[in-house]
Amino acid sequence: MSSPTSTPLEEIEVDRENLYLEEVFTDLKVATIRRLSPVKADGSPDTARPTLFHGQTQLMSQMGPLPVNCAIEAASLEEAMQKFPEAIAHAIERMIEEAKELQRQESSRIIVPGAMPAGGKIKLS
């Protein structure tokens, strides 16, 4: 049974108007930059769309490595490398803010004694 937001397998198809060639660049230490070059359905370059850059690194946390991903606004690989540290810093700031918000929401939940937890089931003897 599929949910209302899922796509049946028969309807899955490649979006031929949104194809990208992916290249990965890494310093084998901390930085990974993905360059996504737009291509047409025949594989030739699509100069009508911009090239996209995405950065990735990992932070070590108490629970192990934590992946950090971000878009990098750049026109070239050189520019993406220059902007990588700032883009990662902004992504980390967003992650921290999201964690604080989740923590705030969790701490402000009202706990009613005897109330059944969400998703709980009642067992009848």
C-alpha cells in the first residue's frame, strides 16, 4: 500500500529536462566538492542552465561522524574552493539552530500524567 505522497513504481521516470553530470573533487582530508554540470538528454552540455556546486565534510561528535552538506554559490571550481569554508560554517550554524529549536520544542511539551505516548497502543487483558 502506498501513501498519498509516494509515487507508484509505474510512474517513476527520469526528468530529461533536469539532467546533470556529477564530478567529485576531494582533498582526501576534509573537503569534498561536487560539481553538477547541466546536460541535455543526449549528454551534451546544456549551456542554458548554471553549473551547481555542493560541499560536504564531516564533524566528529560524541556519537560519531556527523555529515555536513551545503550548496556553494560559485561560478567555477576555484571559486567553490574559496567559498567552501564559509558555506560549511553557515551549514553548521543552521544545524545548531535547528537542534536548538528541536530541543526547545521538546522541552516545552506538556506531559500529562497517565497520558498515552504518541503512537502508543493499549493492551487489553
